Amino acid sequence: MAAATKEKTKVKLVPLGDRIVVQREVSQEKTSGGIFLPDSAKDRPTRGKVISIGDGRVLDNGSRSTLQVKVGDIVLFTSYAGENIEVNGEEYLMMSENEVLAILG
């Protein structure tokens, strides 16, 4: 009997309008002094990598605005920005572009 192969389906997440999808950086596991932190004591990272972007907000004249961020940018945002979503066991953050504070160069 041949073993059945199970292919992992890859979901493509495409945000609408001026929304972007960010993969948040991993939080620190221990302090600079070597103390390991429990999950409740870890800070929520406020930077991440842009994974996907929307087409831009529709303007009054019917055209679309261009986004300032692009896929691959490392961005800064507040710890409470966006909505946490999970796709195929991976956690992402979906937010509006105006929630981005800065692009790290």
C-alpha cells in the first residue's frame, strides 16, 4: 500500500484598500541579565516585516492612492495597532497603513 502524501495548502493573504499584513518580530525570551521571561511578562514587539499590501485607498476622484510601504519593509507601529490573525498556524497582524509609525531603513 502506497503512503498517501499530504500537500500543505498555502493560503495567499491579500489585504484590501490601504491595509497591510505584517509578521511581528519574535519577543525576547530572556532579559539582558539572563532571566527567562514568562509569556505574561513579555513586551509585544512593535516592529515587523511587511508580508503583503493592498491596492491603496480609493480617492474621491476614483483613482487609488499609492502606499508608502512595500513588501519586505521593516516597520514600526504601536503595540496595540492592527488585528491579530492566524493563517495556517502562523500569526500575522493586519493593519491600516496609517497605523505604521515609521519604516526602518
